[in-house]
Amino acid sequence: MKKIFLNTLLFLSLIVNSQTLIPIEEKFNNQYNSSINNFYFKDINNVYDKFIGIWKYETIDESFEIELYLVENVSFSNFNRDELRTKIKYIKNGILIFDTFSDNTKHIYISGGFFPNPTETDKINMSYTEPDEAHLMDKRRYERLKLNYINDLGVEKLEWKLWWQPLQDSCPLPKIPSDIILIKQ
């Protein structure tokens, strides 16, 4: 009798704690009501794979390197999701502007990775915060990073477009490059 009770209890706890798995590219599909709990937007179809890795952009004056990596099962108030996060290093005119590769804090500067159109998994949007402004409680800008993956005859490229809008008067420009093409390393 004790064994039946324990098995029943285990079965019920699995049902109560189970999550509905939904492909990450479907996150903004209207059929998934945000008020429903226990959704897990997971990279089931490996659509993030093409973005993961180290990417570089270099000119005479600038060097920009970014590493995109996957963090699984990030918990939010009523759902979980897989998301891309980054480490960046940016040098302009020989001066180090940002280097988060050795940042041991838990600050997240670029994260997310949602697909504006679930059928176009080469294009994602991400949240962005300047690394030297991550500590600010009041944001000075609303920033969104748009990435477009391109395979150009076997050369993997990432089109990077930073869109931003000031939220305060006398808002400084973002320091990070706003319109570049990176090459996968």
C-alpha cells in the first residue's frame, strides 16, 4: 500500500511540475497566452546553433569581437526559455572601450534572441545594454539589437544593427558599433 501511495504521489508531482515545451521560434505566436504558466520556450529545432560561436569585425580603427552562447531554461515569472547571451570586446582607435570576456559579474549586456517571424530563423532580435551602464537603475535609452545570419558561399556572416531610442534628454550615443558585418571564427 505504501508503494502505491508513493508511486501515485510521484506521478502527481510530475504532472503538476511539468512544462509544455514550445519551440523558441514560436515565442511570440499569439496562441501562447502569457498568463498561462509552465511554458518552456526551448530551442528544440536548434535554430540558435548558427548564431553560437565567436564573431569578429575588424577595420584599421576598430576591433569588435563577440561570443554568443546558449543558456538553457532561464526562469521568468510565468515561463522559462532558452536564450542567447554574449561576451564582447570592443577596441576603437587603440583604446579598449568594453571587454566583458573576463567579467565575472552576473551582468547581462546582450541577451534574449526572439524571432520576429517564426519562419525566418536567420533573423533574431535581442535586448542590449551598454556594459558601462548596466548598473544604472534608470535607462537612458531603449536599445534593441537586430541580428541577421548570412551564409555567403560558406562564409558565415552576422549582420549587426543596433536600434535605439533616447528615453531622457541629453542622452549619449551608444558606444558600441551600430551597423556592421561580423565574420564567424
